[in-house]
Amino acid sequence: MAKKDIPQLIKDNQVRTKWFWLGTILILLLLSAILLHDIGRPFYGLHSWAQASGAWAARSHVRYGLDYTKFCSTWAVGMPPVENPDRYWDHPQLNILIAAGSMKVFGINEWSLRLIDIFLAATALLVFILMVKDISNDKLALFSGFIYAAFPITGYFSMGGWPVLLGFLAMWMYLIIAGHTSKKIKKLHYVILALSLFFTIQFSWVGFFFAMGIGVHYVIGCLFKKKKPNWPLLIILAVAPLLSMVVNFTVMAAGYGWDFNKISTLYKWRSAKGEMEGVMQHGFDWPAWFARLWQHAVTNFTLTGLIITILYFAFVPLFVLSLPKDKNGKRELQYPCFWLFFFIPFFQLFVLKGCLWQHQTWEMPLAPFLAIAVALAIISTGTILKQLANKYFALTIQAILLAGLLTACFFGTKYYYDVRWQPPEKIEFFKKLNRQIPPDKALLSFEDFIVNQNEAKGGFYRPEIAWYLDRRITPAQSYEEVKQYAATGEYPFYILPAVNELKPLIVKLTQEYPYEVVPGINGETTKDGKFLKAGMYPYVIFNLTK
């Protein structure tokens, strides 16, 4: 290369770097704008259970203090709370503790946790983009980051918070240390890798699958290439996750009174039938499981995105194999580190396959894998059509594919935001009861509003109701019970569904107490029959103080 070409090369690199960072910032702003949409909405939407449960546990830390909660997720309501509350041991505790810190700063409300999550999501997407850039190129990094942000699962559920941010950071450090990038390896990379692997599991069990995918990828790579492992790297990949798992299981076992059978029961439940246990009477139903996998994937990533991905893996690899390798042994348009991005969702989906039934979010690890595939599909289409036709035809087809995908993502994300697992009217109903019932009193109810997913988990109030009612609930299902509890003065109101089966009880109580009827509402479905909004029975509220 002539000396006069060097300044021009440096200038070109600087321009390319500026455009890369401009594109990255725009993508991060796009994701933030999507997630900011209706940030103060109540916990009534898709998967409102999970959103409300985390906020409820964080509120307990903030309101009652760590002396009361013992640094553990605690199901407590009212003021003062019960002396011996139920605690939630199934998940690592650090995530809720950090969330409580956010709630302490921004207040006890729905948007405080969402605001911090937007920051975490933007940071996680930034790490993803930089990681893909290091193992591939600027174009693929930006394109895949843009598609990742556009997926409905990302636009509604966000990126996955701390565990995904730290998981991506661990992947990036691993790729640098293992020689998959051109970066110079430093001791700091080892330190960040160890800390990321340890703390991603402290935040969530999801972190384990990042660690598992990275570890398996490295071991298989060493075996396949017949080379000795980098022992410091291998030790970190094994020891950091193991220590973190030991900490989590120790806390969990202590919480269960060292009843390891409960932990075993939970694992067997989540690794198999999960919430479908009552439906599957004759072994695991794999066709139903794969049908649910596809059902969630269609709404999470859109049918358009899935079709583009399938066509990419069906046809493009043959074209890629015909391309020459560069000095690093890579081919243009080759999927970078395919097996690493494949292993993480594969292990998560199949090791704890019972989680998939009721959790669209269990497919989150597929998002980066599919984002890269879709981006490569559209880029490859342009490259192939340029050779077969001309660049204008290629750009037209690329624009059509991208427009079709973005349109599908827009309507898919809109559908997720429109879903109502809890009717807004029901949320307002419990807000009203919260205002009317003093914090030291309780609600008397025909329904106990207790959910019990599994015997090992134990029962607890439905999280959305616990968040908005924020009062203890005592069940009473007969006239005599209502009279007995009313006499204590601890229960200002009694509620029950206004249904025909309870008409005799309702008639009796109307002769004793003033009452108010809360109208019911009908559920809704979309034009194509998908669930949209839950309905609600009419309720009767009896005033037991008059």
C-alpha cells in the first residue's frame, strides 16, 4: 500500500466509525422510545402476573424494610404486615433487591422499575451490537441490532434486564479471550468474564443457560480443533457459574428448611409438564410442546421473521460455502459463531421445557439468534441479486423484505400492548377497595384469590390483586361465616361474584347489609380468534360496618 493511501484509509475508517456510532445511537433511541410507550400503565397486560410479582416483592423491601423481609422476596400486604409472611424462594434474590433500590429512588409505582429496565435494555442491546461487530462487521451488527429492537418480544417485554445484560457481556468477553475477535486479550477481560458469569446467575436462573452455552461451546471447540484449552479461561467458565449456583441453592434450601425434596420437585415440574401437568396424563406431549413453541414464536418474532429465517437456513448456506475464505478463515455472509448463539436458547428451552407453556418470555434467548439470521438473510438477498440482476433490483427486494418484517413487528408489538390479562375495570375495582379499607384491616371475600402453581411453591395472592388491593384477604363462603367475621370489626367489606350459583347467599346478605353492584364485562378476542381481553364477573360489595 502506498504511503499516500494510509491517510485516506484512516479517514475512511473514521467516517465509517462515525456512521456506525450514529446508527447505534439511533437504534438505542428506537428501543427506548418503544419501551417508553405507556410506561405508567397498570399491571393488567400480557404476563401481568410476572410484572406485578416482581414489583410486589420490591415494594415489600421498600415499605417494610430489610429487617422484616430478611433480604428475601416477601409476600406481604397492609400495614402493619403479618408477623410471619410467606417468602418466595424459587428465584435468586438479587434481582428484586436491586429493583427495590430503584423503587426506593423513584417511588412505589408501576413505572419506576420499567424506567430502570429501559436503561438496562439499551445497555444490553449496545453490548450485543458491539459483540456482533467484533465477530463480524458493522453492517451486520447494526442490522441485527435494529431487527432485535423491532421484534415484538423485545418491544413489549424488553431485553430481559440484568441477567441478559451480564450474559451478553460474558459472551463478548469469552469471544475476545477465545480468539474469535481481533482484540488484544487483557487480564481485565478475564475479570469481567468471571464477574459476569457469577452475577448473571445471581440475578436469574436464565444466567445459567448463558454460562452453559458458553462453556459447552468452548469445550466442543477445543475438541473439534484438537487443541489444548486455555486453562484460566476453562476454570473461569466452570468455577464462576458453579459458585453462583451453590450460593443460590444454599439460600433456596435454607428458605425451604433444608427440604431438598421441594427443590427437586420444582425442577422436575419445570423440566417437564409445568402448568400442563393436569392435562398430560400419559407422558410428555412433544407435539403439543412444539406447537406451543411455534405459537409463541409467531407472536414473539412474527411469521414474516420466521419465514425469512427458514428460507435463509434452507438456501443461503449453500451460497456462502461457495464464497472464498478471508485471512481469518471466515466467509462473507457466514453466520458468526453460530453454535454459541444456538446453544443458549437450545439449552434454556429444552432443559426447563416446562417453562414454555405459559411464558412467551422463555423464548427470549432466541431473539439474538433470529435477529442475526434475519439480518443475514436480507443482506445475503441483496448480495445474490446483485450478481443475478443489478443493484437496483436487489435494493428493491431488500426494501420489500424489511418493510414486510417491520410492518409485522409493528402490528405484533401493538397486539402485545393491547392484550389485557386483567380487565382494567377489575384493577379499578381493587383500587377502590384499597382506598376504602384501612391499611390495618382486611377484605372478606367469597374468593380467596390464592394461586398455587405447584405444591412446592406454595400458595400466594394473585400478584396483580395483591399490588392494587394491598390488604389481607380472608375467605368466607357461607352466611354464618360472613356474620361471624363481620362481628369482629376487622372486615369493612365483603365481596362475592354476582352469579346465579350464589344467588341464595346474595339475597340473604342484601337483607342485612348495604350493598353495591359492580358491573361485569365480557372478554374479547381478535378478528382471527386470538385472546385479547379478559372478562370479569359482576361483583357485589357488602358494607359490613353499617
